[in-house]
Amino acid sequence: MPINDALSLLMFVSFIGLILTGFPVAWVLGGLSIVFTAIAIVMDVDLGFAIGVDWNYASLSVNRIWDVMKNWVLVALPMFIFMGLMLERSGIASDLMTNLTRVFGRVRGGLAITVTIIGILLAATTGIIGASVVLLALLGLPVMLRHGYRPDLAAGTVCAVGTLGILIPPSIMLVLMADRLAMPVGDLFLGAMIPGLLLGFLYILYLLIISRLKSEVAPVPDHVESVTLRAVLGVFKAVLAPFALILAVLGSIFFGIATPTEAAGVGAFGAMLLALFRKQLNTKVLNDVLGQTTTTTAFIFAIFVGATAFSLVLRGLGGDELIEGALLGLPFGPTGIVITILFATFLLGFFLDWIEISLIILPLVAPVVQSLGFDLVWFTVLFAVCLQTSFLTPPVGFAIFYLKGVAPDNIDIRTIYRGVFPFILLQLLGLALIFIWKPLVTWLPGMAY
């Protein structure tokens, strides 16, 4: 094996191994880039191997990191995070839960469907998985358990629905992916809209079917108000505010009125106005939201910096050429290669966070897929749907641990694992539908243009 290929493989294997130790991801990425740069320079300059990485090449990391930090598109990240956290504090979700329960309470499985609808609306306004899962758990889980829902179904619903925010725009994952692949964010937002809603529809369909087949898992509550015009108007009133914010943010992007960065500013300001209108905005809330926004943004950008240096060194060692050659050498044909990439991504999601996979793996495989003649927007959305499963798959399913942190004592990890398993299958079904029927992704961007 050529020395460059050996170093590339060793660098990638070291990354996987160190991640599993629990060491901070940003330090792992940055540290490995420094270590393997030093190894490559010693082997190239002192030992005479033709590695191709010297001090001049290593200095490119500074320029690459500077390009990341001054990227105007990434300014949208902290503002979308702020918008989501502020909406969480506004109390809108609580009103939605109260009013939607009055409408769907008499439907078998209606409480779980209510949680799903609220999760879809939260996904289109927050995009922050931790906030969505915790909020849905605090609002919906006690209600479902109190009315006799089986714990695994209730827990699985909360976990799965909470992950929709990583796919339905405005998704911070799509912003990161667009930056890594030098694509317009609006294209990915448009492409991911229908797939995200499709997953929500599959969740609701599953809840309706399972509650019909097994009435004991989701019984109809004994004491539920009849559906009245007042209840319907209450739902309309509760939905109006988040819908207006969604229209302001996504509508301004889709119709070309504002860039994603400008729309993020509109969303952040709109979320503050909603919190102020609902009398939930004060100095303490603002300080808490700003603090959480700063912490989350710093975490993401630290990984950005480390991933930029890591990717540069890996490319210098010929890692991208090694991966491209390995994929193109598979005896499966173009479609088989894409399936292989998605399968490998699904497996990596058991051990790696979506941020590392988006920043490291996606930029390496996307050019290969594009060279095979596939639409890059379609593949990127497909990749994003595949990554959504990483929040539910053990042992590093973050949505599972978010839920466990706020769930009652009788909801243990095994119960949550049993609950999320059907939803993982539903996500894979959605992935298959998108793979087979490409217009689910490409139709809306095509209509926009």
C-alpha cells in the first residue's frame, strides 16, 4: 500500500477511535491535523518520501480557517439558534398542546398525533433537536402516560418527532451542508421541505395504524371535551403565531426576498416579538437565551475549525482520491455506490454525531456522487435524511439521552430503545421513498426557479 494511502487510513481510523473515547470532537480533529501534518513533514522533508505535505501546504490551514470564520452564510447559524431557543421560552408550544388535545383527544392515538403536529411546527421554527425533544417530553409525555399510553410508544413518539427539526427548514444541519458543498442554502431548504413533511406524515400514519391494531397501546381518554367551534378556533389562534413566523422566514427565502442570513435575522427578531407579546420576555430570559446561543454556536464553530484543518490534511495525504477510487472501484454501478455510501453513513451514525459526518464524510463523497451524474441537491437531502437516524440509533442517539434526562423514573433506556425502533424503520422507509422517487426533493426547487 502506498505510504500516502496508509497515512490517510491511519488518520481516519485514529479519528474514529478517539471519538469513541469521549474526548471533545473539536480537539480530536484539530489535534490529529497537527500530529499528521508533523508526521507527513518529517517523512517528506527529512526521510525523502513524496508525501506532498510540507510547511507551505500546512500554512493553508490558516487561510481555510479564516474563510470559515468570515463566511457570511454561517452568520445565520447563531440567529436560527436564538430564534429556536426564544420560541421555546415563549410558551407557544404549551398553547398548541392544550388546544390540539381538545381537537384530537377523541381520536385513538390522538394525543401522540398532537405531539407529532406540534413537533412538525417546532421543527419549522427551531431546528434545535435538544430543545424540541425536551419541550415535547415536558409537554406531551406526562399527558400520554396519564391517559394510559404505553410508555415505549409515548417515548418513541417524542424522540422521533423531536428529530424532525434537523431536516425541516430552517435546519442548521442544512446550513452547514450547504457551506461545505458551496451550494445555495435555499436550494437545500426547498429540497428538504417535502421529505421532512413526508416523515411527519409517516409518523402520523403509523400512530393511527398501531392504535387501531393494538388499542391498549394508545387508548382513548375517558374524559375529553367534545370538539367545538371554540376548540377549533383555539387551535387556529395557537397556530397563527408560529405559522406567521415560518412564513416570514421560509417565505422570504423561497420567494427570493431575503437571503437565508437575512431571513435568520428576521426570525430572531420575530421570536423576540412573540415572546414580548406573550409577556414571556424579560432580562433573565434574554440572558439565558443569549448564553445558550453563544455556547451552542461556539461548540459548532470549534468543530468547524477542527474539521477544516482535518479535511485539509486528509486531502493533502490523498484521502479524497483514496475514497473516490475505492467507491468508483465497487462493482455495483452508480446506484449501488450511492446505496453503499448511505449504508456506511447509517452505520457511522451509531457512533458519530451528525456534525462530524457532515463536515468530514459528506465533502469527501459528494463529489464522487456528482461525478456519477446524480443531482447534488437530491443526494444531500438524502444524506440528511439518513443522518436523522443517528439521533435515534444506540449507543450515541442524542435524542434518547435528551429524553432520558427529563423523563419520569419509570421510563428507562430500554423502554426508549423499544419505542424508537419502529420510528427508525419509518425513517428508513422515508429514505427509500426519496431514493426511488427523486421528485420528492427536486420538484419544489424546480418550481421555484
